[in-house]
Amino acid sequence: MTTELLIQKEFPADIYSDMKKQFPPEELKTVETVRQLLSGDYYKFAIFYDNKEPVGYIFYLQNDFLWVDYVAVFERFHSKGYGSRILRSLFEKYSNLKGCFFEVEPENSYIIQTIKRMNFYKKLGCEILDFEYYFPNDIRELNLKLLYKSFDGKIPDKYEIKNQVKFVFDKLHSDVKNRKAALDLINAKN
């Protein structure tokens, strides 16, 4: 069985349709924003194939670290281990970098999916960082957990995390109206 993660230059409309089904509206970028990001140097989009069949996709920012923006498995392939395979492929492809960041909803005992999602990342070797993080969107700042998967055996310090967050906000969230408020809140809490 051959699997591979292939970086794409084009952003197909069917991927965006799938994103609208799988991600909350407050976390979703517009098609135009995604296309603009993909035209730059740091934002990447890849499709994961299993035996030449597309099973999922991932969007991420890359510098010395990776910052996963979206990762999804197409619905008909859910619960078959593809999510972890996509991320393991990403980790392997960029093992020369320092590590990978994830923004994840805090666990909520009333929403079982939040517990499953957190356990998923923990099984992949991600650690919850001791860092107050707020995701910016046009409605309000969302308090999320910042998780990290180290590739070099080290956990970044708060200074390094703040620099990475600023880089991400400058590259990914430059058009979000609450961007500055979220960044100010992060800096005040850390």
C-alpha cells in the first residue's frame, strides 16, 4: 500500500466545499484568503493519497516550525486512521525543522469530540504548552490550547513561542479585525 503527501499548487473548489462541512464558520478563511496565502512563500496545501486515491488534506505554515492551519479526512474515510497518517507523513517530511504547532479547542466534558480530538493529538506525541493562546477571528478571540510536537526533542520557550505566534498572526491572520486584540491578550497573559 503506497501513501504519500503531495504539495499542491492549485486550490480546488471541492476542497473548500469539504472545509465548509468540517470546520466551524468562525475558523474558516475565505477562498480568496486561502488563494492569496498559497501564492506566498510560507503557506502550503497538501493532499494525502492512499493508493493514488485522495483521502484527506492539510494546510500549514512553514518556517523553522510548522503551524497546522487545517487538517481533515474526507468523510467516507473517517475513523480509519488517516488523520494520524497524514500528520505522521507531515512530521516525517519536515523532520529537519524544530517541530509543529496546533491550535486545539480545550477539552469540554459536555462535548465528547473535544476530548477525542485532544487524545488524538496526545497519541501523536503532542504536548499542551504552558501558554495562554487566543485564536483571532472577526467575532471574538477564541481561547484555545496550543499544542506542540517536537522534532528535535526540545520544547520552545515562551519567547520563541511568542515570536512564532507573531509570525503566524502576520502571515495567516493579517486580515482578521480582532488580530491585534488577540495578540495583545496573548502578550499580556504570557
